[in-house]
Amino acid sequence: MILMGYRRLVRECNSRNQASKRAAERYGFTYEGTFREHYIIKAENRDTANYSMLDGEWDEVQKSFEAWLDDANFDAEGRQTKPLMDLRKPAM
């Protein structure tokens, strides 16, 4: 299956933003590297962490998202019972 018509999705974030980096990996993106001194923002150099997801990886990622969002993954109070990372298969 082609990922929403694209062969590849890219996510970039500030390399100092640990929460954004964890989210990228939790959502199924793979770390590809860091562009050092990629931008100057507010007179400071910013290193940019780069992540990608390829169309061939989407089927497994999609299955984990469907299980994560399924009604069976929520308790009576509407709280999630299993986090997304527990539903994802280990990276190859």
C-alpha cells in the first residue's frame, strides 16, 4: 500500500526537543540523522533531528494505530488501556 499517495513521509524537529523525538519514534518514524546548525532561530543555531516513514512500513504502522484507537483499547471511563508503543512491533 502506498502511504497516502506518497513513498516517504519526513518529520523534522529541534534536536533538543526530546518529547518531539519520542513522539516521532512512537508514531513509527525512523531516525535518519541530524542536520547540525541547520537553522538560526532567535540568534541561536538549531540542530534538526530528521525522521522518515517509508510506504513499505505503513501497513504495520497503520495496524498499530487502528488497534490503539479501537474501542476495545479504552476502559469504561474512556482511558486508553494500552499505549501505542505496546501495540507496535519491534523495529526490524
